[in-house]
Amino acid sequence: MSAKTVCVVPFNRVEGDLKVRLDIEEGRVTDARCSGIMYRGFENILKGRGPLDGLVITPRICGICSTSHLSAAAKALDSIFGAEVPDNGLRIRNITGMAEMIQNDTRHSFLLFMADFTHPHFRKHPLYEEAQRRYTPMKGSDAVQTVRESRRILEIIALLGGQWPHSSFMVPGGVVTVPSPNDISQCRFMVRHYRRWYERQVLGCAIERWREIQSRKDLDDWLEERPEHQKSAVGFFLRFSEAAKLEEQGRGDGRFISFGGFDMPRETGVKSFGNKDQFLGAGFLADGITASLDQEKIVEDLSHCWFENSGPITQHPFSGETRPYATGSESDRYSWAKAPRYDGHPAECGPLAQLAVAGDPLMGDLAETIGSTLFTRVLARLARTAILLPALEGWLQELADGEGESFHNYDPVNEGEGFGLVEAPRGALGHWVKIRDKKIQTYQIITPTAWNASPRDQKEVRGPIEASLVNTTIENPDDPFEAGLVIRSFDPCLVCTVHAIET
């Protein structure tokens, strides 16, 4: 087969506008370029505004993970103002953040990713008819249940935060909401209901049984243990993946970054993964070794994106600028996404990275034995709820058991700088803020998809999605379905906007 270049504009079933150029030769991808093709400019919108304006504006960046942006904005201001968040404030921040993460994992898995299993590409797969029964959009049994059940878990954010999406209940020093006993009771009821559905439909077993799985061998044994395991959504994914040979597809380079998730209250019965400060610890994992995260090692490379800069081509977010400059086709710049790098390297983020860095035994074993592939990314997204739900239940119980403040007052400052690092549903999210004369001087944001869908850097090193597409087998260059499967395993989110496809 002769070489052929395929452009997909925009890529469907992702959040926002994504253009992917694939170079295909002899039925395999030899090169890939991911382009974010819509400029929004939130960093410049925030310049000159009051420091608290970021709490209202940044949640509008995304209609799926607005709580995560609010949390990052609030944490940045916590650090600038020296605001101490009381335990109940941390609990409410954590509960709402986890609820948003859980709904995203379910919706992406069963409404966006699994829909690919109903594509004619898999018509010869022995489980094709079952996939159609489960995941045909708007009709499949699992798809319909997902719409109904994920709505319930989001009601927790509405009860504790006033609304979802685009809520603004977090402030420096905590949260402004004081949930009533009835609010907390409703939240606990919804979590119990969701847990029953998740255990029955997604896992096919109790969360406690799932958490006993420590390795790939344990996972294989679990699948054969009971018919309920095989019939569950996870069991179906394992069986489908084996027959479709998904384990080797979309292989990344194995570098993972996590900003850490959910600050631990000072007094709590919830157990973290060995980190006293965060429920899920931060770090950078490469070559099987997890190092502590140092945010000073984070830079953004502008060499292949449509931005001007007045300084070095790579800069830390505190020094960075967002000055749009669309060059068109006359240069090697091809994306509105900058290229984040950690200690000079691209890094993958998301559920697999988050759990492997934190020390989850199963995901750590899979990351080491299988690596970063389409299979491990999707399985981590399906399984993350089993990690989050017990902690969410524990913090709701602690809210119900005792009284306490959810906000501590603070002294505003005229000048300062700070950053807020959180784990959003899709991975590492950071806000870096400078205040001068009581106004925002600079505001820089690095989103999870900036990490994953980054363009090349000045060394011509590909971003994680670009790298994972290389060597992907493409059956029909006019319909590069296999590339879409790999891309959606990252759950990319560029902006929230209307999509259009050519017919």
C-alpha cells in the first residue's frame, strides 16, 4: 500500500475541536500530529480582573470538569492568601470533586468509548452482537442506564455546591455552602444507590472483592471466578479486549504524571494511599520509579504551537505568556495547545497515571507488565470509581457525624503568586496565578489534554497521543477507525463546543 496522509477534522466523540493528521504507510501509522484547532484565550480574559474573578470564570472553561477548575483556582488563591481550609471545607471539596470524576468515568466509558465496539470494524468479533445490545448510542442497555445513573451522582454537586456545571462555591479558605442534615442525607442516599448499580452492573461484585485484585493474574482469576464477573461491564471489556487484541494497541512511552488528588482532612478515618497530605499522592513515574513531584520542573514548549513568546521557547507557567499568533501553513506550528513537559519529558496523565503513581497495586502491576496501552487506560477508568466511592462515603459520614466550620477567614494581599494543582477527571490540571496591585497580572492554565494531546517540542519529541498512534494498524485509510479507538482511550477534552463531521 502506498503512503497516504489522512486528515480527520474534527475528531468526533471528543470534547472540543481536534484535528489529527496521520501519515500511513503499508497499513500502519508512521507519524501523527494532534492539533487543537480552536483558540479561546481564558488566560487573557482574566488579566486585570480581581483575584476572585477566577473562581467564576475558570469553571466556564469546561462543562464536564468545571468543579476541577474551580478547585484549582481556589487552591491557587489559598496559597496566595495563606488561607487555611478547615476539615469540613476539605471534605466538601473532595466529595464534589470525586462525584464529578465518577460521572465522567462512567459517561466516557459507556457513551463515548464503548460505542466504538458497535462499529462495523468489529462485525466479525464473537461479542459484536452483545456489544450492540449494550452500547448502541441511545439504545444499548448499558448506555441507557449510564445516562440515568450518572445524573444521580451529579446531584451531589448540586446539593453541596448549588449547581452543576459552572458552580462557584469554593473560595479561598474553604467553601461557602453549609449543607443541612437533609442535604447530607440525600447525598448519602444517592451514593448508596449509585454504589449498588456500580457493583451490580459495572463490576459484577462488591467493591471490597474488586479491591482484592492485586495483579494481572488476580484479574484473570477474578474473571473466571463467577458468571456475574464475566457478564459485568468490566468482564465484557476484558473478554472483548482479549478477542480484539486491544492490549497492545495505542502503546505509550510509559511516563506518567499526577498532580495528586484530594487533600486529606487533619482528622479523618479515610485512609489514603500512603500519603498523609493527599488521598492520591502526586508524582512522576518513569522506568518503574516514582519520584516526588516538583512543580518547578514543569514548562510549556511553544515551538510547534500558534503562540508568540518574548523569552525562551520553554518557560515555567509563572513566566509564560499566551499571545496568539496563527501562522497558517507556512511554518511547523500546528496547534493551539502548548506542549507541557516535566523535567524535559512529555508525560501521560489520566486515571492510569493517577492510580499507578499513587501506588494502587493492580494499576501499578498493569503499568509495569503491560504498559500504557488502550487496554490499561480504559480499564483504569472503569475501575477508578472503586477507589473513590468508599472515600466519598467516608467523608459524607464524617460530615453527618459532626459539626464544624467549612470556611476560615483570611487576609487578602495586594501582591503574590501561587498555584493550584489538582487531579481532574482526565488527569493533571494546574492553575498558576500572579497578583499585582490587587489585580490578576498573569493567569496560566495547563489542562490534562494539554499534556496528552500536546504537539511536538523543540526536540521534535511527540506528545503522548501522537506517540501512541505510531505503529497503529489502519485497515481502511479512508476511515481510520483504529486511530479513533486509540485517541478516545485518553478521553481527550480540548474545549466544549459543537462538533461537525463530513458525510
